[in-house]
Amino acid sequence: MKIVKGMLIITILITAILIGTPIQYNCVPINIAIILMGIVFFLYVYIRKKEKVVMNKFDMAVLVLCISPLIPIICRTYINLEDTIIYLLKYISCFIIYVLSKYLVEKDKKRRTVVINTFIIASVILCIIGIDNMTTKILTKPLEELGLPFVFNLENRMFSSLGYANSFAIILATSIMLSLYCMENTMSKYKGIYAGAIFLNLSCLILTYSRATLLFLMLALVLYTFINYDKNKFVIIGYTIITNGAFSIFYMMKWNQLIGKEDYISLWIMTLILIVVAIVCQTIGEKIQDKMVKIPIKIYISIVTIIGVLIIIFIIIGMKLAVPLSIFQEGETNKPIKYKIANIKPDTEYSFLFDIQAKSNWKKNNNYEIIIDEEDKYYNLITSHKMTFNEIEGTQEIAFKSTKETKEVAIYFQSQSKNAQKRSNS
């Protein structure tokens, strides 16, 4: 059982990085390995321990959904057999991770803590990747070697290695709830560490600009607090939300400022300092909890509400803040940089405006290219729109009318020269 627990921990940590990898890359061997691990686990439990892995009605419903790709395979209505099989493997592997986690946490509270802590650690890893993707990009090449295409974050929304900000936000919100749960069920000396994780998760959650996820997190916090109401717990949870919420608002304000200046080193230093400050403040809060309990509950509710409203306001304002995008810099390769926009309406007039400051040592004309590819729901190329230039300072436009099949567009920024470029902002 220790081997199974160890394998599950490793699997969760690995998939924390690689789960965002699209199906045509390295997910196939990972999914096959997870499925084999599940088969070995089920046989071990049934033969050695004489037990059955019990699944309730909810589990069975989830299983039915996971094996739903079998329907087009059996009926031969699939569009691409290989992709359908890969999706099937992916869904089954996710279900096995769920069943393994559920079995382990239901049998032993210590195992439950281990699995939950593993998930929190995984969220912290994703936060580090997310911050790096938008700043120093030290992890870009190693992640590319692993097959992840979502390493160039050209948005002001953070999505880590998942490629989709809302998915990343859901993981962070879940981690925050799990961290609060652990704070209630662990020794005081470790609670500060969870507070540090909450600050990092909340800050990155705000930077995903996923307002719906943030709203549901707030509702979940309210329900969690009142369902498990105890004044001591209410006070410490309120204190945790107030302090980390305040730190996160400050972090976002400084984030936009430092990103605009491209002062990434200062940003990383600030991140580490605020994590330490969050840990210290939580430790202090635990020591003065008896005094804080005497403060009226209305004050905590009022402050938490104000913090929540401020976070929403910052997200609404932050979504409108444009940050210069440094694409090509001296010494970099000419590998295209890709930026996707989903939910494009078919048969609609679109106008893309690019505020460009481009310089180049390339002696020939048309060093830089901006290409907009229209893609259908299967990500197949429909048509392209291209603009080329060498040195430009000003606003350029690419206008087109989307086709009836267009579902999204992919924007490519590309340079003909392999190196010796100066900065090009779009």
C-alpha cells in the first residue's frame, strides 16, 4: 500500500505539470502508465486484501462519462479514431487517479493529509510555472522539451502550463479550500505554511482574471464557514482571508507596475517576501487568537466583504490594462510565438489592431510577420491573414471577415532573422 501511495503522489505531482499537455504530445505514455498502475492496484486490493473498491452512484456516473468516447468508436461515428482513443485513455486515467485518491483518503486520515498536501504542493508548482511564464521564462525551454506548447503566455491572464486560465483558476480555488481545511486539522506550527500557500494561490487566482471562479470561491468560503461554524474557527479563517486578501491586492498592484517595467527580478523577490510575510502574520494570528475572538464578528464580516469587493474591482480594472508584449529580443531564435483567441463568431467582421514598436538589424525588408490563422472547431486551418514589416512605430490593422466554420484564431508573431534582433513590442 505504501508503494501505491508513493506512486499516486508522484503521479499527482507529474500531472500537475503535464496535465496541460495536449493529447498529441506525451500524454499517451503517461495515461497508459496510470491505467496500468490502477489495474495493479485493483488486483492487489481484491486478491491480497480481499477487498473491493466500492463505487457509489456518483462514481458510476463519472465512470460512464469517462468511457463515453467508446460510443463513437462502437458506432463508427468518430471523426478521428486515434484522437478518440487518446481521449478515452485520458479520461480513464483521470478516473483512476480519482478512485485511488478516494480509496486512500477514506481508509486513513494520515493518507488523506498526504494526498491533500500533495495537491497543494502541485498547485504551488503550477503557480511558480505561471509566474515564470509571464516573467523570467526560465522554465520555458525545459517545459518545451517535455512537449508543452503552452509555455509562452502572451496574455495578461495567467494560465501556467494548462493553456487555459479558467482551468488553472479552478485548481487554485480548490487548493485554497484544502489549505483552509488543513489549517483546522494540523498543528499550529504548520499553519503559517498553509497561509503562504493560500497567499500564492489567491494571488495567481486573481491574475487568472477568472471572475466566475473567484465568485464561487467566495460563496464556498461562506458556506464552509457557516456549515462548520465555531467562533474560534470563524475568527482565524476571517483573519487568514483578510491578511492574505490584502497581500494579494498589493501584489497585483505591484505586479502590473513591475511587469510594465520588465523588472522581473524585483517581482520574484517581492513574491518571496510576501510569502514569508503571510507565514509570519499567520503565526502571529495563531498566538493572539484569544484576543481576536473578543472582536465582534460583524467587524470580520465587514472587512472580508470589503476585501472581496476590492479584489473584484481590481480584476475588472486589471482586465483592461494593456501590458507591452516583448516578443523578440537580442540573441533569441526566430521560433514563432503563438497566441490563441477562442470563441470567435462565424461570419463576422473583425479588426485586430497592433500597437507596434519594432526595430531590426535585418538588412532585408519584411523581417517581422504577424499571421492570423482562422481555425475550425477541430483546430484545422481555414484561411490566413498576414502582415509583414521591418521597422514600424505605430498602430497597424488586420481586418477580415470570419468564415462560417471559424471557431477561433491563432496569432503568430515571427521573425525571419534567427538572432541579433532588438525588441519588438506588439
